[in-house]
Amino acid sequence: MTVAEIQVDQRVIGIDSRRFASVEKALVELITNSDDSYARLEKAGASVTGRIHVGYERHHAGAVLMVSDQAEGMSFEQAGRILSYGGAHSPLARGEGAGRGYFGRGLKQAIFGLGHGWIETIQNGRFTRIDVFRGENGGYLYDDDGADRRAFPADYARLGIPAGDIDAGAAGNGTRVTIVVDNPHVTITQHATLLQSLSDNIYLRDVLDRREVELVHGRPGAEDYGSENIRFHEPPATVLLGPDQPGSFSLDGEEFPFTVTLKRARDVELTLKGDERTAGLVVESGMAVLDCQLFEYENQVGTEYLFGTVRCPALTEMLGRGKAIISDEREGLNLKDPFVAAFSRAVSRMIAGPVQAEKEKLTHLERATTSGRTAEMIEHLLQHMSEAAVIDLGLETGPPLRNGDGSAAVAPPAALRFTTPFYYRPPGHPFHVALLLDPGQLPDAETLTFELALPGSLRIDPAPAPVPVSALGDTRRIEWTMAGERAGEHGEITVRAGDCWALCEIVIAEHASRRSADQPPHHAIAADASAQQAAAHREVHRPSRDHGVDLFTGYDFRTLHNSADRAVYSPAERKVIINTGAPTVQLYVDGRGRFRDSARLLLAELFLDVISDELARRRVEQHGHAGDLKAFQAAKRDIIRRYGSDIHRTFLG
């Protein structure tokens, strides 16, 4: 048994290994190593199976990874050399301009980043195993058993290598690398997620085209055992440049060719970031994928649906000469290098036309959307301001009703209202809460929902549950029994159906009247339509503050043709409309027609302007000052002072 320390400053291995502390990154490294081995056989004229077997055994606190091939295999000496740092044992490091490995980084970091592992390899009938692990003092060690041995049939079977006629030297070669993931900081990826990540990984894009890569998960005989081929599925697209449109750039008097294929995805969302991004140009050189980006147009509006390939053989040639083509972190091209910078400028010039055309489409954008989180913020804001219009400002928000002759009609009883909007009750005394409703005024497709903001000591029986409006039938009253145990408790119940809502508030107070539970509803709450009509003729109508109809039922992002307004209120739809045709709005919409989350400040300003404008207009009209500009401006300033901070805080999340 021969245990030795890997000959390099141990801190270097530790730093490098942390970059590989990912199941996906480790598997990509091992798969591309197998691909390189097959490529060397093909270059020598040998026929290959091209099979790469990826095993993934997932457990709750760890996992086991295995990558096997039927390629070159390694001799005992070769297997030992791959554990060295800085050794020129790859074709690329030797200046041959092929393959991927450079300066002996990759395999060791994949193992140490995840935990520990071992390499098993067969070449020319000889079996070698090297264990790679950490010692008790934290050092990075390996154990090569001191020598190789004859490969037995069981070795071939275990590694999935054709045995053929072993004695006649006709047996196959190959390698398996096994990694035990025991690093507690590593995410143990779900099988389906891993399959998708490997399928979309940019560094495997070309490998998956020319090799047969299979993901096997679970253990044989186990319920979760199964296998799938790992394949990249290119989205349906329109070709904008190419395929393989030629281009070139010059540096120091020498000309370097490249080709570009640029496409635009159709009806498919692309991934914009990370190793699994599907947007951007995959940069290929030789058999290596070096990066995926859009050069000078990276992260710019108008590129969200663009993808393709740029091939430049000179990149790996320069890398083989020792040029700093790749960033120190191995995270793509080093754009500071003069050669890469010249290449980047040339590719950017070639794709400039299609990118500009995509940007032009935004000026004709009919509609836009937001992220789910921003949409939630807006919905919350509109609901809050609809309630504030009634509760705080006392505005009549229901649509105006007219008789056949055009005169104002008397409104029927509210579709939803509580018999008492304010329950002030003593502790320990049960009381009834009743909701009055008119199903005929509620949309059949909606659901009656209940929002309870009640402390634990405030009990309600039975617990309110959503009810489809269509199931209400002739129900005109829903009643609950409530009781509060502690004085000082406070709660609210809000009922909604479509745009209609009603609110009641409950306060438990020690000094509340014991007779309050026996009181009938306040006389202002009419029991039926006829009583309300009679009251309407006797006294000035004052809107109720405990129920109403949403003034702001929603929002929409769409173009307002020939309008300079950035945002308006649509009375017919009761919606806030953001004009996607306004130039300052277009700046914040990406190529997918989505508002960037960074545009929330703009959205806050637009919603504040439209909401305050509509509330001020209704307020001055309700007070008999319609058309009075000064009254309107004063009302709007007051509303902005009152709600401006709340609206902005909503968009801060």
C-alpha cells in the first residue's frame, strides 16, 4: 500500500476544489474527460463506442457519482500523472490545441470538492486503482496500491468494459471514476433536476451530439432505478445568421477565421444565466466549449431570445501556446486578453444587425408582463387602495346607475355587507356576526372568500370557508358565533366576491356593554331595497365605509397608440393601464416583453400618479367641486402625502 501526498501547496487544492463543490460541475468535468479520451482514439483511427455511463445514487445526506467510459483507459504510470499539478499531460497543455485539460486541473478538484473517491482503469489487460482522499490532518492524499495488476473478468464486468478474449489481448479498455459526496455544503440534486441541468449545460452541448451519454439513477433492483439518455433539445427557432456564416478578425498582422450561427427562439422562454443557459452564443474551439455569451450585447434588451454558436479554432491554439484566453476562475473567456478582445469585437459587429432588429421590436410592443413577485405587489397595492378609497376617503366606488330616461337610479342594497361593521364586545360573552348578501349581484363564476385577521383568543364558529357564488342559491345571510377571551384583542373579517367586498372589525373591551350583543343593526343599514329607497329621498346619501366595489380591479401593460401618457386609468375596465408605447417605459421592458424587477421604482411612480389622480377627481366631484382645478390639485397633493410612502413601500417588497 503506497499512500502519498499530492505534490502541490495543499492550499491551492483547497481553493480550486471549492469551485467544484457541485454535483453538476463535477459530472461535467468527468464527462468531458471521457469525451477527450474517445477523441484521441478517433484521431488515431480507432473505432469507438462513444458510450459514457453516468451513475447517480442519491441519498438524503449524500450521493455517489460514477462516470464510466470504454475509451483509452490508463496505465499505472498515466493514472499517477493525472494527479499532478502543472503537468503537461494533456494534448492542450502540450501545445497540440486539442482537448480541454490544462495545467492538471479538474479531476482532483471534482473529487475533493465533493468528498472523496477513486479511479479504476483498465488498459491492455492491466487494472489500476487509485483512491483519492484526505488524511487525518486535512492533507490531500492518494493511494495507488504501489502497482497495477492483471485485470480479471470481474473487473471488466464491474466497469462495463467489453472483456473479449482477455488472454489474446483483445479485451477493451476504459475508466470509471467514482466520487462519494460527503461535503455537507453540497446540494444533493434531485434526479430530474440533474438530468435537465446536464442536458442544457453549455460545456456538454457538443459532447451530447457526438457521444451516447446515459444517466442511470438509483441502485439495481431498487424502486427508483432507471436510466435516460442525456440530450440537448434545441428550441424551435428562426435562423438570423448562417448557418456557419464566415467572419474573421486580425491581430498583429495575422487573420483568424470564425463562423457564426445566430437564431431566434420561437414561443419558448430561454434561460439567460448560468452554465445551463440556453440563450447566447456557445463559443466552441476544437472540441472544447469555452463560454456562452453575447459579447458586447450581453445582458442587453433585445437579446433574450437569441442563441446560437460561434466557432473559432484559433482560441484553443492560443490557449495551447500559453495565452490567457480563459479567465483565472475557468468561468469563460478572458475578455481582457487582446486576442479575445479582438475576437469579441468582430463577433459583436457581425451580430449587431439582428440584435438591433430585436430592439426595434420593443418600440412596437403591444403588451408587457411582470415577474410573479412584482405582480403580487401590484395586486396587493390595488386591493389596498380600493379599500382606502372607501374606508379612508369615503368615496362612492360603485358604477353609477341610470334609469331609462338617463336620470340617476337608486342603488339596490349592497351585494355584500355585515349587519354591523363594528363589533365592540366584552370578553367571555359569545356574540353573533352576520353577513348579508345578494347573490344576484355577484358574478356566478366567482367565489365568496374570507380573509381573517384574528388573534388566537378570538374564536369563530363555524370556520369560514370559500363558497362558489353559484352554490349560494337563495342564501341571503351567513352567520357565525364569535367569542373573545382577553380584553384588548382586535380583529377583522373581510369578505370578497369578484370586485365586491365587505369589512367588519371586532374589538374585545373590558368595559363594553353587556347588552351590545342584543342590539339590532344600526338604522342606517337598510333591511331591504324599499327601505333604502325611502331613506334615499329623505336624507343626503353618504357612502358606507364598511363595504364597496373595487375601484382598481386590475392593471394592464399595453400600448396606447398615439398617446403621450405613460399611464392612465380606464373607467370602463376599472384598471390602471401602463403605456408600453411610451419611450421611458420601453427602457424598462426586456425583449420578452417583461418589466424588469429593477423598474419597480418607475412602476411605483406610475401607479401613484394614476391612483392619486383618480381618487382626487372622485373626491372633488363628490364634494361638488367638479372642474375646479385648484381643488383637484389640492386633493391630489393631499392623497400623495397620505399614501405615497405606502405605495413605494409596496414595491420595495
